[in-house]
Amino acid sequence: MVVCGDDGLAHRLAAELRGVYGEQVVLVVPPHERTVGTPVVGRARAASVALFDRVVSAAVGRGAGNGSGNGSAGVGHGGGTAQRADAERVVEAAELTEAVFAEAGVERAAALALVYEDDETNIRAALTARRLNPCVRLVLRLYNRRLGQHIEQLLDHTAALAAGDGSDGGSPRPDAASTTVLSDADTAAPALAATAVAGTSKVVQTEGLLLRAVERLPAGTGRPAEPGLCTLALLSATSTDPAGADGSEGSGEHGPRLLPDDEEVRRAGARGSVVLEQVTSSDGSVSGAAAGRGVGAAVPPLGSLFSPRLRWSLAGLVGCVVALGVALSVVTGIHPLRAFYLTLLDLFAIDDPAIGASLGRQILQLLSGLVGLLLLPVLLAAVLEGLGTFRTASALRKPPRGLGGHVVLLGLGKIGTRVLTRLRELHIPVVCVESDPEARGLATARRLRVPVVLGDVTQEGVLEAAKIHRAHALLSVTSSDTTNLEAVLYARSVRPDLRVVLRLYDDDFATAVYRTLRAAHPLAQTRSRSVSHLAAPGFAGAMLGRQVLGAIPVERRVLVFAAVDVGGHVELEGRALGEAFRAGAWRVLALEGRAEVGRDYVLRAGDRVVVAATRRGLASLR
């Protein structure tokens, strides 16, 4: 296996292939990346550690001695390179040329992963690699979905033509030269969005099926713990907020248990769980609805043309007109319709003075004229606001007054844009903060009519402008560990009980941050996530020929969903759908494309099933 990349995903993917699947790996990185300890990457790493060391004593106080000590150990753990150098071969290259590919052994490789941050770099390298080895399995990291589909078809077509020539004298398998285009942003965004908002379900979609998993609260919280279709995981038994170090693979029997059997679920008692709640057919109606929302979002709704204050002013004037009409009918004894007609005449100053009428009629006419005077500026303001709304339809919205219960999203890069889209699909109010006026996610925020605050989040007043004091959660997904950590610490100083989720490149560093923040704010919920940790299993599965559909985080572990062909698997073929299960490794959830199949359906060669698996469990299904 050959892995080429320039950030933490490349190191994480190489470690995944070597440690979980036992593959021989050649890692190709830029020259400056070799000195970086796996999986710690990024220029901001040293600054992040320095900032973290400075704030530990102030944030934790007297009760965080153990937490900060553990955190320091966690950060230091990822700093060495000797073991990594002994376990894998590393090739340093500033550019991917034919000579570099030859040195890495691409001509003899079974699979090649190109996971550079730049899409163009990955496409150029893929075209070169396909020419050198038409039979190599390619896995590309591309952010542009539409371009990725075209590139995938092009490279697969090229491989098919090369295999048909028979120039190499062999007969390669048709799936050996497959091309898979993945995006770490698409893989991590659903998990980050679900983590930021308590109670949101985790959705995995495949061709024809929609699988929905949900986190069930422990029975002791007063809510019934419904079992669902099956239990995918048991949460940690060591805390009520088990999202950090306690939920790692080294937590022992108190840590999360992936894919437990029925007996283990019964013994779990009051532990929380992640259950499969629903398996439904998906014939494109979901994507069609999403597309419809995207088109409709370009046309502002009628209610957004006018500000709330103007709408209340109009409502007040209408109430005054109704009250005057009713009073006129009561005072003069005329029919209510005629009373409203006369009120409108007075309101619009149509000449019909009430000379010789009763005193009450004259007073009401004066009041109607006064209301008419008040109506003129309101109507003028409505016209100006309506014109201004259409004129500034392409401009960024500002957070409205009185906004509360929303999610503050920091960063509108690749990850932030995908997270924003996911949050809006869940109909969750969002306020974005971005320092770069040319960020790629601003167009998406403008199209979805999401309020945006332009400014450096580390500067005073920026988070306040995003209404952080009334927010439900803070989701910090910028590309800088320093910025994410500083924003979270400042937000916690404003709202100690604020739910925070921060993206960090290094999983060990994320664990250290979690421990310290949890010790400093035990009553608040903290989540730290590594995008490479969430995305690496999907890329590794694709390199091994697996169609990985998605991954969901279970505290600090990952549960992978993949499509597997039944043919050739002794543990699958001939077994009932509900019995195809190995505790702690994998479980068959459904027959791909057929949601109505019962649990007693017998699997046979030619079937294709959707499985939930641990990383090692997926490796055992090879």
C-alpha cells in the first residue's frame, strides 16, 4: 500500500493500514513532514501546545492536577518518530513525479491513496499513477463532489481499456483497478454536526437504504431506554459525559463496547447505548428534497422581507384600525361594515368632515386621522426594507436581535462548509464566524441565508456579535488548533455551561484538551474530535476494496458502515440475516437496496449486505 499526503490524514491512514490490517505501507510525504510525529501535523502544533500549557493552570485551578498531567502525557506520546520509521518506509518528495512513484513502488502496489489537501495535486498524481500501473486501486481525496464523479469515471474507463489490451500478459480482476473518490469533509461533517447538537440521530445512506442510529440515554435519566432494532454500542460506564479519554480503546471494561451481544446488553444495566433505530428505503426522495430546499433558498420568504419591529408596527396599526371601527359602530349605531368604511376614509384623509355629528364621532375622526399620519412612515419603511432585502439578497446576513438557542460555527473552510450544510438540513439555527472574506463557505452561507460575522474569533467582541451568551453550542472547526482552543476557552469564560465541540488535528492532543476542560467545567459538555481519526477508516477500507458507506463516532472510537458481498464469506453465506453477527467485530444490518427483508432471510452468494463493523472487524471480513 502506498499513501501520499501532506497532513494528518496521511499519517493516520498509514497507521490504520499497518496497525489494523497488517499491510506493508510506503508513506510519501513532503520533506518537512517526516520530522513530525504521527499523527501530529500542522505549523500551529507547537503554538497549540504552548497555549495549552499557559491556560491549564488558569482554567483548571486546584482540581485539575490529574487531568493536566494526563493531558501532558497524551501530547508527548505522539511526539516520537523512531518507532514509526522502523515500522514503515517513508519517502520524502516535494512533488509526485514518475521517479518518486517508481521509488515508492507504485508499479507493484496493490493500492495507492492520494490524500493531499489540494484537489489538483491529487488529480495530477492519479493520472500519472494510472498510466504507470493500470491495475492499481486508486483512492483519491477530493472536496469537489461533481469533479470527483467525473474523475472516477475517467480513471475507471482508462483502467478498463488498459486491462482489455492484455499488454501486461495477465488477467487483472475487474475490481482491482477500481477508483474511489472520498472526502474527509463529507465523512467527518455528519459526526461533528451530530456531536454539537444533543439528540440528533446519526444517518448512513447507501443506494436504496437509509439507516438511522440514535444515542439512547441511560435508564436512570427518567426516559425509557428503547432497544431499537439492535444495539450498536454501549457507552462508557465511567462518567455521565463519556466523550473523551474515558471513551478510548484503552479504557478497559468501563469503556465503550462496540457491537455487544444480547447478554452483554442485558448486563449493561443503566449504561447509555447507540441503537439502530430505523432502516428505510431511500429512492432519492431525500436528495430531491434537499435539492428543492437549495433552490428555494435563493428566493427569500415573504416574512424575511421585513424586520420583526416593522411587522409588529404594522400589526399594531391594524389593531388600532379595528378598534376604531368597532368604537365607531358602537358610538353611532351604524352597521360595522359602514363603520370600518368611514374609519378608512378618515384614516386616508378623504374629505368627509363630521360637522354636525356627535362628539364621539368627531373624536374618532380625529383619532383616525392621527393613525393615518402614523401609517405613512410605516408604509414608507416597509417599501424601503422590501427593496433593500432584494438589493442585498447576495450580501451576508447579520445575526438578528433576540437570537438564542443556536449553534455558533467557527470556520467556513472545507470541514466547516459541510458541517454548515448538515446543520441546516437538520433545521438547526446557525451563526457562522469567519475571518477570511474570501472563504469558500461564504457562498454556501449566503445561499442558505445563514447569519455570518466576519472577524478574527480571537479578537474581543467577535463571539459576542455571534450571540455566544445565548447560544446552545459552539462548534470550532477552523484549520488552526490554536484558534480552536483559544475560542473554546474564551467562550467558556463567557458561558461556563456552554456545550463545545472543537476540531483538533492530533487525537492525543484532543484527549488532553478534553481531560482538562472536563476537569475545569465538570457540569458542561465538551467534545474534541480529530477529522483524520474519523475519516481514516473509510479511506483504509476503500484501499482494501471495501465500499465504506460512512462512520459514526462512539465517544473516542469509530464504528464503520460498509457494503460487503456475501459470496466467498463462510461466516455470511448460508446464515440468516439476523444471525450474521460476531460480537465486538461486525454485524449485518440489512440487505443492500431492500429494507423490507426479514431477519430470517438466508444470505446467499450474489447478495450484498450492509454491515456495521469495528476497524479490526472490517479487516477480518477481507
